[in-house]
Amino acid sequence: MTTVTILFFALYFILVIVLFVGWKKAVAQKPGVPSGLRATVVVPARHEAQNIARLLEDLKRQTHPLYEVIVVDDHSEDNTADIVRQHLPEHPHLRLVSSAGTGKKAALTQGVQLAQGAVIITTDADCRVPAEWIATLLSCFEKDAVQMVFGGVAITGKDYFSTLQSLEFTSLIGSGAATMALGVPTMCNGANLAFRKDAFEAVGGYEGNWHIPSGDDEFLLRKIAQHFPGGIAFSGDERTVVTTAPSPTLRNFIHQRIRWAGKWRHHQSFVSKALALFVAAFQALVFVLPIMVVMQRIDAGVALGLWVGKAALEYFFLRSISHILRLSWNWPAFLSLQLLYPLYILSIGVFSNFHTFEWKGRKLKSLTISHNEVKHF
């Protein structure tokens, strides 16, 4: 048992080191010269009355002159649309449309079809963006071969629960950038995503995964990566970092993560599935490691050494990502996650296969949406 445990930890150590190397390679790639491309920012919005005004103010201050903003209201039952209408007179680049379909992918597709820009940039209505966000993202399209660019997303918040979410999410951002730089794109985040409209149309948009209630970003990433080899880039520039608020309650957080985790089995990529399964198996091993010590299946000193080595490697990896995302390092959150993360991974993995979840007031009884609930454009 000791030999198997050490082997698993060694493989995990190699994985973290490889990801760290990939991350460094990703952030070393600097954006090109300012682009004269026209951009369209598409913002799908549902029940975002408390947040969307701040995003619209950020978008109004963009330094890039050639852009438009299309907010697609996804049947909000609050006054989201009214708030957007209030900004129309003072925001000449802004348009508001009502989604003719159901769900985020339908709203995004409608926005893309209405877009006049050559490059589509997506974000969420509860995000904040820097003034040079559009200009810096567009500069990454200096090379014609680049078809999609994604940037960093940081969860902000000062309370303990927020810092836990922030650090956990940081690992996802870093892993996505690292695997992309190593030539195997696995994940990105639609809150900070840009792609050529022609590329979206060339791969058929979200065709083939309309029925999956999440993954609009990752499935599109893989389709574009397959159709345009070498056409994905990551912007490690701090001027493209998007910030978003944490989930306000534990219930909201769990429902969000169940929705995210539910898409993994639909991935066509062997690397993505293998990576997810290995991480789940490793975290299960970490979870039972104290039990193995009590049962004398492994020496306590060996177990402690393995745990310390794991924590040290994760520290260097996460600290580097946090720096680029402009997040303050939080030792209590980091040490807490060393204990909580294995249980969290195992719980979400199980719940994502059996538990229902709620998103923006919509209760989904399974991991898929009926094709009858989605209007194709």
C-alpha cells in the first residue's frame, strides 16, 4: 500500500510541476500591437438587476473605439431589462434584445448572430472589467492564426467563504491556461472569452451540446481547437483580468459546482477525462490517508512528508496565479483547502451524477436540458 500511495503522489507531483511550467509559458506570451478590429461584447443576462449596472459603467469606459455591446435578456423576471434601458441614452454602443430561446447558449448565439464585430467577446452580467479590457484582448488577435483568446477571471471578496472560493477557482484558471500553453486546451471561462465570429460559425457554434446546461465556453474551446490547430491563446495581461463576486451562500456554491461538474462526462477529449478521473482518484487517496495511518497501512512520517510535499508544490503554483490575477494571498484559506478540498471534490463528483440543481431560478431535474426547451437559431 505504501508503494502505491507514493506512486500516486509522485504522479500528482509531476502533474503540478507540468502545470506550473505550462502556466509560466502561458503568461510569458505578451499581447501584440493594438488592433483595429471591431468587437462585439455579448452579455447574456438573467436576474442580474443587482449587478448589471456596474458592468455597463465599466463597458462605457472602454478605451477601444470600435466596439458595441449587446445585452441579451434571458427572460429575467426582475428589472434587469429596465436597468439596461436606462443606460441606452448615455451608452451609444449599447443594444438590448430579448432572447428568443431558453438558456445561456441560446442567448449567446442570438447575440453572436446580431453582432457587427469581427471578434465576439463574452462576459457575465455580474462581472467587472478594466478600461483596457477590450483593447488588450483584441491585441491578442494580431496574428491571423489566433481564433480564440481567453483571459483570467478572479473571484473577489474579503470574508472567509469568499477567499476559499477565490483560491479554488484560481486553480481552475491556472490549469486552463497551463494546458492550453502545453498544446492541449482543456478549459476556459466564458466570463472572459473572445473569438472570431467566423470561427464560431465555422464550427457550428454550440451544435452538438445544446442539451447540456453548462459548458458553453469549454465545448466551444475544444471545437475551435480541433478545427483550428494552434488557434487558441491565453491573455496573461493584468489589463484583461475580469473580476466577479463569489457565490453568496453555500447552497448557491454547491448548485453552481454541480452544474459545472456535470459536463465532464460529455467531453470528447481523452486528456480532459483522464485528468478529471486522476485528480478525483488522487483526492480520494488524500482523504483516506489519515485512516491509512491509523490502520498502520502507511508510516505516519511518510504520510506527513507526502502531504507537505503536495502542499508546497500547490503553494508555488497557486501563488503565481494569484499574483497575475491581482489577488492577495490568504494563508488560512490555503491551509483550510488542504483539508477541505478532498471532501469537496468527492462530494461534488457524486452529487453531479444524482442531484438536481438550480440556476437563475430554473430547476433542472437532470444534467441535460430537453431539446424541446432550447430554440435553435
